[in-house]
Amino acid sequence: MKDIPSLVNAFDYQTADKRIEVLRLIDGTGSISRAARTAGISYKAAWQAIDTLSNLTGVALVERNVGGAGGGGARLTGAGKRLLEIALLRERERKRFFDELTRREGYQAGTSVPHLGIRTSMRNYLPCQVQSLEQTGNIVRVIMRLRDGVLLTARITLASAELLALKPGLPVIALCKAMAVKVSREPVSSVSPGANLLSGTVTRVAEGGDENELSVELEGRLQLVGFAPASQAIREQEQVTALVDESAVVVALP
């Protein structure tokens, strides 16, 4: 299948396990809201799981049937079902690995086995490729190209760039906190030199206090989460601009 290479990208990150569980529950219940309740997370977090996996794989994993307050029905696409099959194979291989490790190294049940993966509170995962590096003293600007061709820049230290062995053409993941993404309906006329501007369409709005949380679909079907003042009253399907400072973007290797 053509989509297999992109689907396996979802397993390069330790955060994948919970998100795969959400997909499995959607497949079993036919509902995102029911899947969220069963997984013990919020409806918003369930959608975040779907968006992140979709960003990492580059394909649509869930089809939504709009309904009432419960969120309506949902079902997995063919790619979503294939991803679950790959997840099952991966889990079997992981169990086989730990069984062998236990046999050879004497690990006991419940023993903490060291691993290099970490979990993070970052909610925005954007697959991209390094286009160029600009060094000024001990600071490096990493210019990356998103799937849609739009450029995104991160400002990191020279030491970090060296440790990651960054170079043009290298596939990376750009991460940033949702709180670092400022969304506006109005075109941004004046920004600082270190700001990224990304245009997109609002797909979901979660109202709350002085600021609303917005899910924005960029070109290339990448999903971005950010915040906008509630006073702007931004609604779904509106065209918006998301602003995120270069220093708030983290560069990670797959």
C-alpha cells in the first residue's frame, strides 16, 4: 500500500501509544466522544490525538459524521484501519523484545527499562524538512519547509544544532506549545523579525474565559492548535493567521 511509509511515521514517538488507543476506541465505538470517555480523556484531547497522528502520517485517519452535542458519529478511514494493524504488529514485536530481554538480562516484571523516548506537553507536531541553517555567533536559525511548502523557522543554540547534526534535507519535527500560538482573524500588518506567520482555516473552537482555543488547518492538511482573544469571536471555517515566535519552536528528530 502506498500509505504504509507515512503510517509508520506515527510510531517514531513515545506519545503514540495513547493516541493509538484513541483510534482503536473510535473504531470500536463509532464515536469520538465515547472513545474519549472510555480512554479517560476529554473530547478535545481525543481530537488532539487524531490531529497529531494525521500530521505525522500525512493521511486522513478519521471520517466524522456531524451530529448533536455528543459530537456525532465517526469511523476510521482505510488508512486509519491499516494504522491499527501496524500498531498490533508493533505491539507484538515489542512484547517479543521485552520477553527476550527478560530472558537474557534477567529483568523482572515491573522493572523500569531505560529508553530514549520522552513524552511531552507539546501539542503541535509539524513534520518538515530542514531547508537551511543561518548561524550568528552561538545562535542558529533553522529554516524548515512544511509539507505544503510553507517555511517555518526555529531559533536554537549552536550546541543544540550540533548535537542534532542538523543539515539541509534532514527530516525533522517542529514542536511548539499551543499557548505559544497566537491566532488572529485580522491580517497581521506588523510583526517582529523573529515571528512565523501561518495561514489556515479554523476547524474547531473551544470557548473558555478570556481566550478561546482554536484548531487551525494549514495547507497540506496539517493541524495547529493556538489561542485567540474571546473578544474576536472567531468561528469555524474562518480564515485566520497564526503567529508563533521562532524561539518558541522546538526542533526534534524522528
